[in-house]
Amino acid sequence: MIDFYYWPVPNGQKTSIAMAKIVAGDDLIFIDIGQGVQFPDNFLAIINL
């Protein structure tokens, strides 16, 4: 199972289409980058920055 953090921008849409074809059963988790939710420590810990 893969958690896919996603916001509907062109590259995110391309990746979601590819993942739908390659990986079955992934979890789609929306990240609102317009509100800056990608910057808190708990999210940055997920992506290991």
C-alpha cells in the first residue's frame, strides 16, 4: 500500500494516472498547497526533509 500525497496540478495529475495503472490499492491523500499544509514538521517528517 502506498500513501500518495496529491494536489490537482498538472504533474500531480500525471503521477496519479500513472499510479492508477501501476499500483493497485494506493491511498490518495489531498494536500492543499494553497494553504501551506506541506510545511509543518509532521508533513516534512513524512518526506524526510
